[in-house]
Amino acid sequence: MRRVRLASFVLAMTCAGLSFAGPGKTPTNDVPAGAGESSQVKASAESMLTVTQKEKPHVTLQKAESEHPGTPSIRGPKLPEAVRAHLKAQLDARVERDIVQIRSLRGEAIKLLETFIKEAPRDTPEMPEAMMRLGELYWENERETVVERFKDWEKKPVECEWRIHFHVPVFLEDLGPFKSTRYAITEALAFQKQHRLSDQLEIETYTWDVLPDELKTGEIVEYVTKEIEWVKSQLV
């Protein structure tokens, strides 16, 4: 509305200026320039607002190099070292308390399962599950023991006996100087035959090519066939 009034005012003043002759001058009948011609009358007194859009602030995050290869890098502001040290001490203490509690609960579970397996009849329906759980708890204890012993050995390496887990054909009874744990597989398959813990059995074959030449008796297909036949013979 303001722009329309202002334009009307300018047009009225223009017409008045063209029809009024000052002192000593002859009135003129000139009219404003037509469309397409250059007019000497310029619009004035209009307020032109120029809006400049401000650039939005933004933050550029620089990728920090990780201190340990393979770990995620830290982006953004870092915690002060004092705060980080305090949090780390709290987390370490919490983890240590949890480990102690887990070991205590595991020990109680082992005692309960051992008592159940010792006193319950062998044909109890829960017996297979109890023996499986007990074996898992034994394994967890042994794993922690191995890890702790290995850390001690890294701090002070000494000569000691190392036991290496290596796969050998289960259908071979005599391995020469090698010792096999096939007796444990025989016992496990006998238990499987009696209680039927699972309908799935797995045969691993990835170490055939590294066996000594005297133990290589054929091709890979023959090896796998003999493995399956031996396992089946223990289950029938």
C-alpha cells in the first residue's frame, strides 16, 4: 500500500511539473515519454530494502588419529585427562568386581552340577544338559587360567612345556610318535549314542595337507569318507 501511494504521489508531481511554467517561461504541452521511450523522470523517495542472508555457523570436526591401530578414532572435543583417568579407574574397579562375582557364581554352579551328576541316576533326562553345562564351566575356568599364565610368561619368558592343539585323522589309531586324544572322542560319541544330545556332527578337515608324509594315505575325498565312516561306526 505504501509503494502504491508513493508511486501515485510521484506521478502527480510529474504531471504538475510538466504543466507549470516558471516566471518568464512559456507553458509547454509536452507529455511524459511514451512506452518504450526514455523518460527523464526518475522514481524517487522509494525505500529499497536489501536483505543480506547471513551464513549459518558450522563446526568443522577434525578427525583425530587413533592412538591404537584398529580402534575407532575420536571426533569432537576430548575429555580432560584428569576426567578420563578418573573414569578409567572407576570402570576398571567395576570390571574387577564383576569378574570376582562371576567367578564366585561359577564356583557355586560347578559344585551344584557336580553334586547332581554324582547323585542322580545316569538315565535322568536332565543328565546330558547338566554334563554339558558343567563342561562349559570347566572350560571357562581353564581359559582364565591359561590367559593369566600366558601374561605372566610374557612378563618373564622361561622355558616351559607347551601343548599345541592340532587336528589329526580320527580314523588313524597309530600316529607313531604323536599322541592323540581320540579316546576322548570315543567317549563323547558313546555318550551321544546313549543320550542323543544333538543330531548334527561336524568334521574338520583343514589340516590334512600339513600332515607328515607317512600319514598321508590318499586324497582329500578319501580322508573325509574315512572320517564319516569311522564316526558312524561309533554311533551304530
